[in-house]
Amino acid sequence: MEKIKLAYFGSPDFAAYFLEKLLTDTTINQLIEVKLIVTQKDKLVGRKQILTPTPVKTIALKHNLKLLEIGGSLGQLDQLEIRNLDLILVYAYGDLIPKEFLSLPKYGFWNIHPSLLPKYRGPSPIAAPIINGDKTTGVTIIKMDEEIDHGPIIAQESLTIEKNDKRPDLEKKLTDLGFEMFKKIIKNVILGTQSEARKTPESLLDSGQARMTTIPQNHNDASYTKKLSKQDGFIEFKKLKKIFQKPTLNSSFLTFNLFRGLYPWPGLWTMVKPVQLRQLDEAKRLKIIDLELINGKLIIKKVQLEGKNEVDFETFNEAYKIF
């Protein structure tokens, strides 16, 4: 049986986790062969601005895969090499794919998008439903077109958001779900198991004829997310203090959902100037590291003051007395 030859486009931690599963799962690696990895170039990270590879690059190097790092353009990508592949799989790659590349592989470009498209198109589909207090999200696999998260649906499955799920928890759950969906579809392509496809309405692959029967998205229902920034986690200190000292049920839930969606970066943070720091000209950044919601009440567990180590909140407040 001839394996499906594919390239994988991805960048962040959860895309690296997906790639590791592609390479080590004993079922899927009998059906596919990863011929090329495409990821973003190394970036300066952290306060010390250390040049850091993407997590996907790290996995590619670990498995000695052919690697191409792209900085905003696919000009370096050989169109003939792409044409010789069966499929391009994209998961949180972080950049646009030029239209002229999309039809080159046999099965095209497939994007694993961690939301129930057309809801939450764009760069932050995992954070958005948590922040908005949604109870359900999911994974959609689409055949890509020239517009962002716009292409027709190959498969879609939903997932319950648990009340204490933070963004990394949901990243893992959605990646696991997306992987199982992809594996199911590939089995249908390779083995032609149409009977399995019939048992699973979400799988929309006409495997017997090696072509996909896709469903167009309802573009009228589309909603969009934006790229997260550090400023998204900022709450003015007076407002933050009121939320914790005189909370309403609504303010508690909204704040907790924001914390969960923005965890661990950018996180919830404010600017403070405790009495002990008044000799300094500027206020210091205070980040909430751990937060719980118990019986409708927010409880700060850990914080980190700029330039200091993480500390439990009781110890911090005993020392600085700002709350």
C-alpha cells in the first residue's frame, strides 16, 4: 500500500504536539509519510530577547525531517516539490498561503482549525470561546481556499469546554480531537472504508473515488478573532480591586473566563505601586499567576510582581498590603 506523502505547516506548542503524534502513532505512520516541515523563522523571545526556534522546528530536528523556515513568504518553497505531494496539512502555521499553491497537491491544502467554523475564524480560536464563556467548541478540518478559514468543510466535531479549562488544557484536547479526526479521514482515503464514513456523519470524504465531498461554510454566520496582545490582559487596578472586594456574580465569571482564556500569556495583570515601592518613579506590573472561582467568588492563589519571583497571594499581600 502506497503511503500518502504530505508536508506539515505549523509553528506553536500544540502544532508541535500534533506533529509528534503524526510521527509516532503506529496507525497513522503506516498510512502517511511526512516529507517536509514548514514553520516560521526563529524569533526573539522574552525579556532577554533570546533567538528561539518554533516548537515545530524542534520536533522536526529531533526526527531529522526536511525543514523549511519561512519568514512571511513562500517564495522559497519549490512548487514542483509541492506538486509531487499528495497533501499539505496546516495547523496553526501563522501565515497566509498564496492562492497559486493551494491546488498543487493531489488533495490540496487541509487546515485543522480548532473551532466550529464559521465561528471564530482567525488567529485566536481557542482563547475566544473560553473568554466568551462558551460551553462548547470543536475542531473543523477544511480544504483551504485563498481566504482565511473560509474553505469548505471536510469534517467537524464538537467538544465540551469544562468549567476550569484553561487555554493550554483546551489546546491539548482540541489537538487530540483533531488528530483522531484526521486519522479517521486518512483511513478512509487509503483504505476506502466507506462503511466507516457512513457510521460517522462528520466524515465527509468520498474515499472510494479518492475525492472529497465537502460542505460549504455558511459565511453569514462567520465570526472573527484577533491576535492576542499583552494589552488584552490589562485591568486597571481600581477596577480589579473592586472585582475582588465587591464582586458580582457576572464580574466574577467574566474575570475568571478572561483569566482562563489568556493563560499563561498574556495573563491577567495590572499596574501597582505599593507603599514599599514609592521611592520608584514608575508603577510595577503585577500578574495574576493562579486564580480560582469557588462558589461564585474569585480567589487569587499566586501573583508575580515585576522583577520578582512568583509567590502565593497571601504572602504577597501581607508584605505589600495593596488589596
